[in-house]
Amino acid sequence: MSFSFCSLSSGSSGNCQYIETKNAKILVDAGFTGKRVIELLNNIDVDPKEIDAILVTHEHIDHAKGVGILSRKYNIPIYANEKTWIAMEPIIKTVKSENIKIINANKNFEIKDILVHPFNVSHDALDPLGYLLFNEMKKITILTDTGCVNEGIKSKIRGSHLFFIEANHDVEMLRNGSYPIYLKERILSQKGHLSNDACLEILNEVLVGENERVLLAHLSKENNLPQLAYKIIHDGLKRSGYDVDKEVNIYLTNRDNHTEIFHI
């Protein structure tokens, strides 16, 4: 076992993912109050005092809300690029200077035995990132909050053993729903969010059918249904010739609760 992965919660109400290796325990984002993140960690029997780092994808409050309080309470280093640091300062407030870790897209760094590769994504934030995580020949993709995925990203994430990937909305539900026009246009834009169909298209290009785990993330409460997202991805991959549940395993994440712990 190289990685343990658990989505503590994923959605517009808050995002927080937990990753563990033999020597490291990290979070990707902490988009809840510090108290709630601590509760989520306790729910999977993880002591927040043991967290070695928080990686931040971007400054939106559903990804950064609890980052500062957790860092101050448990002396946790925070990794984000320079523009994200500037944008999230009003949210996270002051943290110790030694816990300010400035990173750059496409420049690898290490947190104990985890090699981290940040990469640019397309979202209406100042400088949003996705992450690849490597340990002992295993690879995890963290890819949410992006309106499009270019060929460079597809090349990077191909061959991952676990994909935490956005399936935010059903296009017709969004178009026919109650959101104001400007918000619909934002979500549908190249700096918005991936739809179920876009997620399927990407997976068809990057999966190799070697028992990958696919976690469908950041599902909209108003413009998607968990069973619909699952069906579109499941049936679409099956039509493409994948033996779903054997060559590829699909799972849903939750807006307000953790998934099972996946070991790869």
C-alpha cells in the first residue's frame, strides 16, 4: 500500500481531501471551519495534530476557509502559489512565516515521502492548481474546479491509479435550472466547472483499464444528481469497452460526509 485516500467532503459547501502514506499525512484544501475539518478527520480516526501539510488548489472560500485556523492551531505548513497566497490572505489571516510555502506550477516538491507535482487548471480564480501525488510507483490525480482540460493535463494525469475528478453538473439541468444567467454562463465557461459529459470525455482519454479508482467530485446540489453522474460515467465507460467494476471502479463523493478510505 502506497497511498490511503479519503474524500472528507466535496462540493460547493466545502472541500477537503485526506491523503496518507507510510510517512506523511496531508490535506488538499480545507474549505470548512477549522472545527468542522477536525470533526471530519476525527470521523476517520485521524488526529489533526498529525497533519504534515495542507495543499491549497485556489483561494475560493469552499477550498480555503479553514486553512489558516488549522495552521495556527497545529503548526501546519501551507503550500500554495504566490497569487493564491495573495488572494487568500483575507480569508486565512496571519500564519507563521515558516508555514508559508510558496510553490510554482510544474515544479515538483516533496512532503516527506510524497512527491507533489502542481499543474495549472482553468477556473475563475487567480492562479488555480491541480495536483499529482506520487509515492512508491503509485499516482493520484486531484482535478476539480476547472472548466476545461487541455492535452497537456491529460498527458500528465494519464496512468494515475486514483482519479479525484470533477463531475459538477448536468448541462441540461443547469440550463433549465433556477440559477441566474450570469452564473450559468460562468459554470459553463472554460473557467467554470466540468460537466458529467466532459468528465466522461476526459476519462475515456486517460484511463488505461488497470483497476483505476475514479472518484466523482464536486457534484452540484442544484444542477446534478449523484445517481445521474454515476450512470453517465458508468454507462459511457462501458460503451467505450471498459469492464466497469473490474478494469475501472467508479465511486461518488459526498457533500457533507467522508467516503470510504481507498488504499492503493
